[in-house]
Amino acid sequence: MATIQLDNRGLQPPEPMVRILAALGSLAADDEVVALMDREPHLLYPELERRGFTWEFDGRDEAFVLTVRRVTA
Amino acid sequence: MTLAAPGRGPALALVAPFFLAAPLGLALAGLILAFSNGDTLLAINAPRTVALTHAAVIGWLTMGIFGAVYQLGPAVLGGRLVSSRLARVHFFVHATVVPAFVWTFWQWDVRLMGYAASGLVLSFILFLINAFPAIGTLRRGALPARYLGASLVMLAVTAGFGITWAGTLQHLWFPVTMGRLAGHAHLGLLGWLGLTLMGVAYQLAPMFNVVQRKRPVAGGPILALTVTAALGGGLVLMADPGPWVRLAVAAAMAAGPGAWGIEMLRLMLARSRRTLDVQGRATFVSLGFLVVTICLGLLAAIGKPVSPGHEPTRLLLGYGIAGVSGWAGIMLIGNSYKILPFLVWYHRYRQLAGIRPVPVVADIYSEGAARAVLAVHTTGTIVAIAGALLGDLNILRAGGLMLTLGAALHMVSLAHIVLAPHAPAPRRIGPGEVATR
Ligand code: HEM
């Protein structure tokens, strides 16, 4: 299982979304993308769903963390 | 950890009409200013001035804010619209009622004014049904959502007084004194427009100018202060108080936006993105007009002794133009060049992102055209303020014409964003790449 780490803080919209979607292209079944964010990416979620991914968002601390994985059957 | 429900971006066809129609309100207000007559400099409640005011605040700023709330609520604050169809009906109702409402003021036809005012109340109700869930107030305590929640309540209060004033103009229940006029006006200007723009700026200014090192420190207290001042001050003004109380109310009303302005300046100066685009420039220009608005507002509250030509109307008019066209208007213009291009990007390119090269938001609007709009509008605003303060009708009219020209340029430039095809510029984002602009 591999983890692709992205630091998406300090980027203008929609760059964080584009970086995450670009990273997903090479994601194997067990891999995950973990992205540090400035804010919750509400508009990314429908696109993740459409491309067959699932996600968790941790918004408790100052740096928000989004984790994305492939939906497993 | 929370598993978030999928967000739903509002349709471009739903939001874009609000942004495209808003400059028509500004163009109308500019034209009315261009047709100012002697009364404009003598009475702040002259029919043409009240028509001009509502064309600007309801036709232009409120129309634009409607679009911004429908877009930013679901996109940034995680709320949802109850019904997209309702929002479309709302656009139709608002776009139809506003010109009629403004016309009844121009003609000072108090009977028709009542009907048009009822249509406007309907428009606000349709908006509020969608707006409260759209900003997700109940689910999250984010600062912009709290500002927007408070401003929506203020819109309802303002409209409540507005329809009452329209009713009494027709049925003569009681006179609309200058104090009652000022109370309704400030509930709308500070409570609705001010709070909304302050809240939206807390979200968009750091987001698009990339402010990471500093966070807002006084957003909550400023909100409490502004709500108390707008509501309490608005009600006190309605009792037609003497000059000292008026001055105290003016100082209380200025305190919140003043503190917010300092906070915005702090955030903007700490930005990582040093090159200012039109939104960053507009933020600074708008803050400059906030200072002018506060100074003129305090002088207007003192009244006759400090009024140019001993005519308080001129000071009040200059103050209104600075606040509406300068502070609030320029903030809205700047943010339009982020909100609308992002929405277009989202609808046209998100499905391709990460798969093929896609343009960045900066490719979707013309920075040159946007800056031209900002320059013409800012000049028109300064000329109109100067015309009001100098008591010179010709300068005032010239300012009105420039504002109309700026509005026309703005509308063409926004229409281009929505309708034109966008060729990605050479520094477009490809799969795995990051644009650095
Ligand atoms: C249903 C909605 C509204 C109605 C029916 C309404 C009605 C009125 C009426 C009848 C007056 C003039 C009173 C007079 O001169 O005797 C007035 C003045 C004014 N209203 Fe409204 N209003 C509404 C909403 C708003 C909103 C939302 C704002 C601000 C955002 C606003 C800002 C003002 C201002 C600034 C004035 C003073 C205009 C001047 O002195 O020239 N109004 N309104």
C-alpha cells in the first residue's frame, strides 16, 4: 500500500482540486492520497464520487487533511 | 473524522443570470444620477434619489449578492439549496419587480409603490428559503457563515420596515421622518449589504490572495458589534434623536466596519501572492472608500455646522455614493471576477482535470478588461462624490454617466466569461502539474 502525500495549502482554487484529481490517476487499489488542505473541498466530492473514489475529511485541527481511496467492491 | 456528504455545485445557468443582470441595476442607477435635477442636492428623500438608491442597492448589489450566496453557500460553506427551481423563479421575480419598484419611486406613485414593494418582499422570501440552508449556518460555525446568517436576518428586518414605510406613504398612518428613513437605510446598508460583504471578504480575500501566516483575530466581536450597531442604531435613528445621539450612533456604526477594514488590511498585507490581480486591487480600493465613507458619515451625523454650503443633503449624498458605489460596490465587482470564472471553470473543466491540460481561472477572464472596469467605476465614483460635495450638478451627472459606462463594460466582460470559449493559455495545468500563477 502506497501513500501519495500532497501539500495543497497556499494554493488558489481550483489548483488543490486539480492536484488531487491528477494524483488519483496513478492510484492502485490499496493506495491512498493524503492531502493537506486550507479548507474543506466541498466541490471536489461529486467528482471523486463520479470517478469511483471514497474520501475522509479531518477538519479538527488547523491543517485540514483529506484522504482519498478507490472504492472497493 | 467525518465522512462528508457529497457537495453539489449550483448550476452555472442558475447563478450566472444574477451576476449578468446585476450590472444593469448599476447602469440604471448611473443613468438616474445622470438625470439628477436640483432636488437631488436639496433633499436626500427626493423621488429620484430614492429611485437611484434602490436601483443601486436592490437592483445591483443585492442582485449580485444573491448570485454569490447561491454559489458560495454550497461551494465553500457546505450548505445546500432547498430547490434550484425556486432560485430560478426567484431570479425571474426579482428581475421583474426591481425596475417596476424603481419606476414607482421615480414617478412617486405611492399606490403602485405598494404593489411593487409587495413583489419585492416576495422576492426576498423566495431568496431566504434557499439562502439559510445554502450557507449551512446550523451545521457549521464558520465566520463567513455567521456573518451571512446575521445579514439574512437583517435583510428581512430591512424589508419589513421598507414595506411599512411604503404602506404609510400610501395610507398615511404616520409620517416617514428623516430619522425613520435613516433607520431603514442603515439597517439595509450596514446590516444587509455591509455584513454580507464583510463575511464574504473573510472567505475570499485570504483564499484568492493566499494568506496563510495570519488569521482573522476579531471576526466574532466585529460581527457582534456591527449587528448591535446596525439594529440598535437603526432603531434609535427612527426616533429622530438630536445631534449628539446621532453622532454616537454613527460612531457605533462605523466601529465594526472600521475594525474589519483594519483586519482586512492586516490579512492582505500578509498575503503570499504578491502580484495583485483585479480582486486584490479592488479589495484595497474598496478599503480606501470605506475610510472616505466613515469620515463623510461622521460629518453627516454632525449635520449643518460642518455641511458644505450648510446643505446636509450634499454630505449625505456623497456619503451614500462612497459607501454604496465605493466600499460595497467595488468589493462586489472585484469578487465577481473570482466567483464567476471559478463557477465556469467548475462546470466546463472539472471532469477533464487530472486527465487533460485544463485552463486556470485566470485564463477564463480578461484581467485587462476587469481592470478597465475597476478604473472606470472608481473614477465615476470619485467624480460623483466630488459633484455631490461641491454641489455641482454637472459633475454629479458626469459621475453618473461614467458609472453607467463602467456598468456596461462590466456586463460585457462578465458575459464574455460565461459565453466565450476559453483556450487554455500556455501555462495551463496538465496532469500532475501545478500552475503557479
Ligand atoms: C421590501 C423592500 C424595501 C422597501 C419596500 C423599501 C422602501 C423604501 C421606502 C418607501 C423608502 C423611502 C421613504 C421616503 O423617502 O419617504 C426607502 C428608503 C431607503 N431605502 Fe428602502 N426599501 C426596501 C429595501 C431596502 C434595502 C434592502 C435597502 C438597502 C440595502 C434599502 C435602502 C434604502 C435607503 C438607503 C433609503 C434612503 C434613500 C434616500 O434617502 O434617498 N431599502 N425604502
